[in-house]
Amino acid sequence: MAIPHKQQSMRFLAFCDYSQNVGLGHLRRCEKLFCLLDSLCDCEYSVIKNATIAYIKSLAGQSFDGIIVDSYAFTRTHYALLARFDAVLLCFDDENRGVYPAGSFVLNGAPNAHLLYPQCQKQHPLHTDCAPTHCIRESKGVHYALGLPYALTSPHFTPKPTHKEQIQDIFINFGGADSLNFSAQVLECIPRHCHAHLVLGELYPHTLQPKDNVTLYHNLRPNELNALIARCDVAISAGGGMLLELAQSQMPTIMFATAPNQAFQVAQFKELGAFIEAKDFAQIPELLSSLAPQCVRQDKADILAQLPLGVHLAPALKQIFKL
């Protein structure tokens, strides 16, 4: 039997925001994308954090097959410079920023992401083998891959095996930085009979007072995160990339939109009935009580199991980068 092999090496460059105020989400999204690309081709890549216009200009004359951008600091000027490269430009977007040059691809894997892009509503899809609301669409020369079938998932996260009769263990994560210290505020609202498993990122700047019913974890690898989620009964999370990993894990979750670019995704997961949104921390005890019945948590898991997470992303990347 012939051993399948990847095609020739392709060179990628990614730009992302990264700081205590921004967190790690943009970097993690780029890393997850490259993990997937590496399964599709021989992939040579670099990730540049907080790049300046001067840095982009210094790259003139270099050759790339693809350029990835996950940044809210980049302006039209940044993108105009990137458009000069003979490379495919793929941009992560959460808010329909409208700054992307013609010929680029925009990726938003949030539930019902097509609702955020009215310019695409009457456009004909470029794909013909998937549901219209989840196809790659084109508007004014920009191509949009929208919806959960294009969600960037991770192979490390697998469904939670079973749901216990009572809530005992709670998974908590507010991103890689949590500069506003939402973690400490949440811990004050956790019932004493529950045990909180709080995951802190590498940019977390605060000091937490120890509690008997709290275990702290730092900089967990994806497989370690998955194992911890499997131990827990519910999760409390910010509304960023972790929501997709919790959805993959089929974990009932209370979610907070802790940044403006998370608001749409949080609203759509709530609309699906998959997760519960909390507007303030005082709601946590009541929301935990609403998830206490085993049947309620199982219903949430059943909804999550039906979501088409990332099913069209690999074929789309093959089309976009001509793999």
C-alpha cells in the first residue's frame, strides 16, 4: 500500500495581537490554524506578535504562500501593505470590521456568523456542496467563510463521557490574561459545596488568595485542559475561543462576554440553547442551580453534540490555499 504524503512545503506568516489587555486568544487561534494546515501540507510558519507597519515594510521582497492576520490593531494601511505580497491573505474576524482588501478571505466560525455580514446575504455562494448560510460567499471581492462549519476546532478536545447526578466540580477560565481579574470575582460566587478548578493563562497579572474549594492550574496544554474539563460538571468561561473547545467537549457552560468582540458569539450560543449567558457575577448561584438537574445538563450536551463544528474548514482551506 502506498504511503500518503503531503505536497511540497508551503510558507506561511501570521500576525496577531498579544498583550495583557488583549490576551492570548489571537495567538492561540493562529496556532490552531497552523496545526490544521500542517495536517494538510508540509507547513513552514512564523507568528509575529504586535507587528508594526515598519516591520511589514521590512518584509518586502520575501515570498509567502499564505499570510494570516488575527488583529484588531491592524488598519487599512496594514492590510494594503500585505495585499502587495503575492500570497493568499486570510483574516480572522469577529465584528465585520470591513477593512479587508479585495481578494482576501475572512473567517468567522461563530454560530450564525452570516447574520453579522449583511453584505453577504444576497451574494451567491462559491461552494455548492453545503448549506447556503455556511458557504464561502463573496462581496466586493472579499470572500467570507462564515458559521460553525468553519469553526476552528482542536483535535485534543473530545466529548465529556458522562454527567454526574449533582454538580460537584466547576471548570473556570477567563482567557490567557484576565487583566480585569474576572477570575477572582467568579470565585466569590461559587457555592462552598462545589470545587472550582480555575485555569490561569501565562499573562495573568494578579495574585489570588487561596481557598479550600479552589484548585489553580497554570498554562495547561490542550490535552491537559481536555482531561480537566472531562472531570468537571459545568464550566464558567469568557466568550472567546474557549467556548468552541467547551462546545467540542459538550460541556454545559455559563458564559460572559468580557470583550466587545465576544458579544456576537455569546448571543448566538445562547440563541442555540447550547450555553447560558450571565450578565453579571451575582447571577452565578442561580444559573448553577438551573443546571443542577442531570437531565438539564444532558440536554445541553445533546444540543452541542449536534453542532457542525468545523466540518467544512479543512476543505475550505484546501480551496483557499490550493492544497
